[in-house]
Amino acid sequence: MSFIRLWFTGYYNPVQMYQQLRSKPAPQWGFYGMVLRAALDSLLLYLPLALMGFIPPLPSNLPFLPTEQYYGHLIWLSPIVFAAQWLLTSAFAHVVLRFTGRSSDFDQVLNIYGMSAIVVGAFILVWDWAWLALGGVNQYFMGISHLVISLWGVVIETIGLKRILDTPIWLGAILSFLSIPIALPFGIMFMRSPL
């Protein structure tokens, strides 16, 4: 199964996606998922916003990156943020699995979290553009909606941990849920809502 087919399988049958992912090169396919998710956001969200002259609703937290040009900077900054989130959340899951005496393969964990990133991240991109086109929502609605959509990622990652590493569902759910507060500070610090 090709990478693109595997990605789209994640929307209608995540169990099958992870069954197939088990035999794919690790961590390469997770890396491809994370890179593709970052590229989609950079090129299909932040580049158009920068070209249209949009200004983020919140000021830049980085004094050397002016708020007026922040979407332009997110074109190159968002892949770095997504890579850091992918590595940190995967490392957290791997370390906890090892400390609890469970089997873990860091390369496979990277594959699981990377494929989850592209499945959920591509949906969030479409979600953001749909709301941009409709108008009438604010950054707080978008932030809360992203957190709710992230719960879908928790389910997908839990399935992956169970199918590939035979992690108990309760532990996989906890690890996947805790990946949200691990990744969130990077999102708050560097990323900006498109509204």
C-alpha cells in the first residue's frame, strides 16, 4: 500500500492503516507524515495568509519576529514546531512504555504519531479554511475546536499503540491524551490562529 493510500485509509479505517503501517519502514513513514503535515500547513495555510496580508490576532511571542509579518515567518517556523512536537510526544510515549516495563520500539512510535499527525492535521487544515471562508468565528473558537479535533488524534494514536506495540488500550489512551499538553506549549508559543 502506498503512503498516500495508507494516509487516506486512516480516515475511514484507522485499524487497517496501523495494520499496514506495521510492515512499513520506521520511522520513515512517520517522518513523511509529519513533514507532509508541516508542508500542507506552511504552503496551504500560512503562505496564502501571508500573501493576503493577514495579521495574527495575537502578537508575536518572539521579539525578533514582527507580528505584522508573522504568518510569513510561520511558513518556515511551523515545520520546526511540528517536528519538535512529533519528537517530544513520541519520546514521551516511548519512555513511559519502557518505564512501565512494556515493550516499545521508538521507530514504531514515531511512525504511529507521524501518521496520526497527517490524518488529523490535514483535516484541521480543511476545517480552518472552511471557517475562514464562512467567517464569523474567532481565534478562541478555532483553538477550542482544534482541541476537540485532537481527541480524534488520541483515538487514532491509541489504536496505533495497541495494533503495533500491543499497548493496553487504557495505557495507550493515557499516553495519547497526555501528548496534547506536551505539544500544546509549542503551539501556544509559536503558532498563531488563522483568524
